[in-house]
Amino acid sequence: MKLRIRGDSLRLRLSQGELQALAEHGRVADAVRFGPSNALRYALVRAAGANVLSADFADGAIEVRIAPEAVERMATTDDVGVSGVQVVDGGTTLALLVEKDFKCVVPRSGEQDSDGFPNPAAGC
């Protein structure tokens, strides 16, 4: 799972296997390690009763919650992703996006994306 943070926005990109795991098990997680006992953990969790998307940060971990209907739609249709906006503090908003990770049209050195979704721009 790829995590992109830019200002007040979070984007998670899921490979085919990660989307399948989310649909079957209700959770996918990863971490960025900064040392043996220091990591930024992040997870995407299917949550009944959740807004389409919501997020929280506690104890060094980001948890993004996604409605089961949104997971089902992404897993069984050509829908590329789900977006949402969360009011966080005094009117400040956090933009959230969960989307399928497409294979690169032009392969990048050092990146492995064999589990990515077929890229519509590549004519696959």
C-alpha cells in the first residue's frame, strides 16, 4: 500500500492483492521504519457504520476507515477510488482518497508494480 501525504491530504493506493485482502479480511497495513523501534504505521480498515472515509492519528499510527459498501464497489467494479473530506479542527479539512494503484505505463527503475491494476492508459 502506498501512502502519500501532502499538506492536509492523505492518499492510499492499493494493489490488487491489497484490495482483495481488505475485502476479505477488513484490514491492510504497512509502516515506514525510521529505526529498530521507530516507525510510522498506517492502516486502512473496513468499518461498518463509517462515513465513506474518515481518518485518525494516535500513538504514531494513521488509521483510515472506509465504509464496507465502498470496499465492495472498488473490489467488484471498475470504480477507481473513493474520496472524502473530514472536518478536523475549527473548519480545517482533511482530504482523503483511497484508490487502485495502476501499473506504470513506463516502468520505473527500482519500482515493482506487478500486482498493480492494469493501466487503462496502457491499453492493457
